[in-house]
Amino acid sequence: MPSTHAGPEGKRPTLADVAARAGVSTALVSIVMRGAKGASDRTREHVLRAAKEIGYRPDTRARLLRSSRSRLLGVQFGLQQPFHADLVEGVYAAAEPAGYQIALSAVAPTRGERHAVETLLADRCEALILLGPQAPAAQLAEVAAQLPLVSVARRLRRTAGIDVVRTADDDGARQAVGHLVALGHRDIVHIDGGKAPGAADRRRGYRTAMSRHGLSGYARIQAGGLTEEDGAAAARALLGGGPLPTAVLAFNDRCATGVLDAFLRAGVPVPGEVSVVGFDNSHLARLAHIDLTTVGQDIPRLASLAVGRAIARLDGEPAAEREIVIAPHLVVRGTTAAPRPVRDPYAARDQAAGPATPPAR
């Protein structure tokens, strides 16, 4: 293991420590660490070996802060959102090859968005990428007046100075309903996300799809939310509210996971009795014991486009469009299947006759 005791006891090794170890000047060590011209390959190898031996690591952040630019992109994300975690990974993958570092600031139940943004501004971030921001548009516009701002996964109508990169949420909901209808489902409930980013578009897509399939009379929206607790509460409401639907489209994967848990505890088999679809295709949906059918968002592309727009703004490049909308795709897994055959002769006759107004609930 490399030694970390070349410098003063308890302190991080410095350029001077590396120079002493390698037997060269501090200026030559600086040239090597900056990757600048002026040192032979042999000397570079010798200095880097000495640095490794004493555990020296360049303080990149300090160097950037001393320069005229920080080359930092600030990213606000939801600490409890698996989808945001996947997006952050994509942002790192897009930013680092372009020569930018990432500063993260989390939003949590005890840490609001305003605090998260102010922390990033204090870090001298050159541009901000906000994942699913819920702050009022006017507040976001105030921030955008100070530096480039990109909103990911939220529609913002004509908000000055803000670039938007998002998924076509309404189309995703239509795809989910189309999948369920193709399996034979008619009684499909949507558990919505309230005021969360994307929720209004997903509600609209659900209603549009139900109408196009002649199932407007079956359309039903159950109050929900973003979390597993919200999904479980919505599922319990369905369990206590009369006949269960044959399928549920949840606002996101976390909400769908709560639905699955509530149905499991109530002895309702999925997809045997009720099919369940999520939204996002986060890593949560891909877990083997969940195996959730979901609407996938192109996370690498969303992240890459967001980083690209932020850097383009910093470089002064004009944007052909302020909003970039990415098509979603359905990912079919194990939580959806054809509904059980209808045993009631009147219900069977109704299904055979095609779209009709459902019986009163």
C-alpha cells in the first residue's frame, strides 16, 4: 500500500512532498501533474511513481477554483428517487469526457430545492441541471437569469432562459394502456402523481388512450404520488372500494412497487388477478424479485442532452429549440398478463359486444 506519511504528520501530501520523494523540483512536478510540455516520458513516469508511493492526489477542485472558470456543472436531484440516481450516473458519463466536473446537491424531506440550488451557486457552478424540479416556474426563471439552467423531466411552458429535456410522458402512458388493452384489459385504473413533474402529461395520456380504445367509461384515476407509501395507500383504497380493476398504471416505479407490496399483503396475485405497470424503468424495476413492466425513459440520452445543452449555453452556442422531447419505450416484464377469463355471463356478453359503458360502481 502507498505511504501517506511523506508530508507533515496528518496532512495531505503536497507537490513539494512529491518533489522531495522524486528528487526533482516542485516546478517539474507541477508540469507533470498538469500534463504540460517540458518533461520527458521517463521523468513523467518517475514523478508519477513517486506520487503514487506517498499517496498524492491532485486537488482538481482547488485548481479549478484558482482559475477563471470552475468547469463545474451543478446537479440537483431527489435523494429518494431511483430514477434520479440513474440520471446522475448518466450525467457523470456525459460531463467528464467533456472536461467538466459535477457538483451534487440533494433534495430531501428536510432539505428543500431552494437550499439545494443555493448550495450549488455557492460552489461556483457554471450551469445547473435540475432533475425533476418542482419549484415554481418564476423561481426557476430567477435562477436562469444568473446562469444557464437545464430542467430534466419537467415540462415548462415558455419559461425564459430555461432549457428543457424531457420524455414524452403522455405518449408513455398511451403505450402502457395500449399494452394492457392488447392483453385484453378494459378496467384499467391510473394511480397518478399529483403535482409531481410529468404527472399531468401522464394523466392526459392515460385518458386519451382510454378514449381511443373506446374505454372512456372505464377510465378512473386514483390519487397517488411518487413514493412506495403513496402507491400502497392507493392500492389499499382500491382494495376497499369494491371490485378491483384488472390492471393498474402507476405514476412511477416507486409507486408501482408500493402497489405490488399492498397487493401481496392482501393476497392479490400479480399478474394473476391484477396487472401492474410502472413508469421510468429505473433500476428498481429491473430487480429480479420485482420484475416490473414499465415505461422506459432513455436515461443515457436524457443525461447526455442535458449536459450538452448546459455546455452549449456556456460556449455561447444558439439553441434551435428550448425544449427537447424524447420518445419513451415500453419494457414488458413479469407484472402484466392477460386478465382472467370472465365468469359472469353478463360481463362476458358485455366484453363480446365491444366497448360499452361499464356497470355502475
